[in-house]
Amino acid sequence: MRLRGPRGPLEESRLPLSEPGRGQVLLEVLACGVCRTDLHIVDGELAGGRRPLTPGHEIVGRVAAAGASATRYRVGDRVGVPWLGATCGECDHCRAGCENLCDEARFTGYDLDGGYAEYVLADERYCVAIPPGYGDEEAAPLLCAGVIGYRSLAIAGDARRLGIYGFGAAAHIVAQVAKHEGRAVYAFCRPGDAEAQRFALSCGVDWAGDSTSAPPEALDAAILFAPVGALVPQALAAVRKGGSVVCGGIHMSDIPAFPYALLWGERRIQSVANLTRADAEAFMRIAAAVPLRIATAHFALAEANEALAALREARLAGAAILVPPRPPI
């Protein structure tokens, strides 16, 4: 499913099957999650990226062929392909362990063709092994919703009272991890969305309410997954002195002006930019140890536009998953 212009809809296309190059693996796509970043790309809200483009960066695939010097995985192995697809490996950021900030980074489903397809090529160094306890569709959201949620939680530090704004794919995973760690979790949902509140409570959160509501007690930290800049001042008002507000999305609407008093008291605002391979590997170890319940909605690959519409219109509890047909190679 290809994006040909600056914005969608996606078009079904037939492309020749490419041979893997040096260090690459050719993967038969088993499932691909539909991430909000995909929606921002298709809706033309993220500048840059290649065109035409195959979106998708929550890819679970089976190795169908390996290129020269690609020895990390064998044919038949199941692996995941996340957002980070390549880095220079030489800049100050890469050398400091911050490859997520590399200026030459290339991203799956943005600079590189992604997983809204039957097959995808990937650099094996940026793939990650999938815990065996998860089915293909369950595993797909782990590749971004899970990893970005993990990085956001790590940046939030040891916050014992954690607020989560925007309760979708990433939130429902990170909430389970936070509860496993013994934290209190407060879910802030779209105003009037009682179904989202019920979904959040089913994931074990301690409280669920509208995003405009104040929590029952002051938060140590808040994570924003909703791409709504107006929520930043609201989250600042909800955190205690010394608390932090972590913006977990790659795109967000503008943050409105707010009184300095909301920031005073050594409160902090920090963004989460992309992910590292170390993040992906660390989170997969957590996913293997913690039995996460992953909520998914199944769509055929050809229904990618319908899946994006469901995400755009907030009609999903959990993550939309695209599943291709199973053609012979």
C-alpha cells in the first residue's frame, strides 16, 4: 500500500520483489502495526520522507532470504523491524549512545519502505528478536508503541504516581509495565470517551477520567501520547514540584502560551525522539518477562486506509494491525 503524493489515501500497488543487499534481510511480513506516526505521514503532517513510500514501522516478519554478510538471523527466523532503520554510526550522538538523535538517521516507513506490504527489506543490524510468547499480531505493537512507551517511562524516572494522557496503543502497554513495577497510574482520555476510560481501567490503571480533569492526587510525572499541545499546560498543572511532563509523540500540535507559574518549581518538559536499538532490546526483555495483554484490531493489508481512518477517528481500543495475504515467494 503506497503513498504517492504529499498525503493519502494509500494506493494498492504491485512492485518487483527485491533481492537483499549486503547486510540486509528480506522479510515476509506477517503483521504490521498501524502507528499514529503513520497517520501523521499519510495526512501530510510530517514534512520530509521519501515519495513514493510504503509506510509501516511496527513490522513482524519471517526471514525469507539474507544478503551477503548478513549472518545475524537465519532463514525462517521471526524478527521485528522498528522505526529506526539506519544511522551513520560515527557522529557525536551515535558515539555517545544516542543514535536516536543522529542527523543522518533513516526511518522505516518514512525514509525507507516499510511494512504495509507482503515483503520488506531491512538492515539486519536494526532488527530485533521477538519474544516467543506473542503471536504475530500481538507482537507488532511492541515494535513502536511498546518501545516508545518504554523510553518515555524511562525518561519519567522513578515516578510513583504516573499520569498518561491519550490512552491508545502505547498507553495500554506502558500502563501494564508501570503497574508491574508497582506504580500508581492515572489515565486521561478524550473528553466524553467513556469507552476509552473503560478500556484504561481494564488495563489495570488506578483511575481514569477526562483529559481536562485534575487527578485525585498530584502526579510525579506525566507522559503525553496524545499529539495535542494544549495538554502540556494541563499536565504541568497536574504534576508536583520537581515533576516532569514527557511528550512521547514524534508530532504534536503547537503548545499554547502558559503562565510561568506552571513551570516554576523545577517542573520539566521533555520530548522523546525516536528510539535506539538498545531500547528495543531492553523492552523485548521486559515483554518476555511481563505477560502483557496486547489489544489489537485486525485489518487485511488492502484495508490500510480503513485502519488509518479508524485511528484518525479514535475508533480503536488498542492497536490496528495489518495482515498481508500469504503469497508464495
